[in-house]
Amino acid sequence: MSRPTDERGQVLSSLVAVLAVVAIVAGLLVLFGTRGSDSTADQPSSATSPKPSTKPTTGPSTIVASVPRPGESETPGPPTTEPTSAPTPEPTQPPSSETTTAPPPATEPAIPPAERPAVEVYNNTGRKGLADSVAGRARQAGWTVAGADNWHGKIAESTVYYPPGMLDAANQLARDLGISRTKGALDNMKKDRLTVILTSDYTG
């Protein structure tokens, strides 16, 4: 009767041994599986890692400065102007040390007719009546004509001859008649009057 009891005991011990082996194998599988998961978790994932952006981003301070607040008007700042160089003053010429004199008057003061000497007019050209026409012109200018005639001799150009002390009167008579030359009287001329000799250059 004791034999069957021993067989059950052997079966139980064999079953316990199998369970123990299964438990050991399962524990080893769990252990190695956990280590494999831990090693995989330690490796960085290339799919989820953020990449740095290559484009520069504008900071928050720049965005706030460019957008006006609600209810406020945008006031432009003062315009920036580039510095300009000051205009160079034009050089001023120093006052000239030379003294300039006013041009002499075109005509000298007229001599009153009462103070004018007498005049003689002579024609030294081939134009007839020249002496008489110039004598009439002298009378119209206020001169007293003492005579008009022809002159025989060589005269360079039309001239008013004057004796000493009558230069001013000779210059005035020359202006009145349109003659550009005056000269001291010749020896054969009268010393109390002016002598006019007309040559071919006379156009007055």
C-alpha cells in the first residue's frame, strides 16, 4: 500500500522541478528584455530631436517697437539728415590801395561871348565856300568872326591856332567847330585873335 504513495511523491517532485525551471527561464527572459528596453531608451531618437533653425528670428522687442499700441497714433520720428559741410564764403577782395580819379568833364565851362576873342577862318582845301560855311557855324555858336579867306601853304590837319593866354578859348572853339587839334599861333598870324585853318580832313 505504500508504493502508490511514493509514486505520487515522485510525480510532485518532478512537477515542482519543471515549474522551477520554467520560472527561472521566465525570469531570465524578463531580465534580458528589460535591459534591452533600457539600452534602447538611452539612445537619442533622430526623428524627434529638434533641428536648429537656419533663419534668424526677430526678437520680441523688435516686434513690439514696430507695432503701435491700440488707441495711440504713430508719430514719425525726426528725419535724419546727413551732416553737410558749411558753405565756403566767397573770398572778398581787399580794398585797392590805388586811388582812382574821376574822369575829367567832357566839356570845360563855356567862356561868355563877351569874353571871347575874335576869330578868322581860312580854307586850305579845294572846296569852295568852306571858310564861309564854317564862319557861319562859329557865329551861331556865339563867336565873333573877323574874316574868312583862303590859306596858301602846307598845313598837316585842320587846326585852331591861338596866341599866348588864349588856350582855353581855342579849345572851346575847336569843340564848337568839330576840330581835334589846337596849336600855338604862327609868326605870321595876328596875336589878338584865334586863327582857324581848314584842311581836307575837316568833316564838321
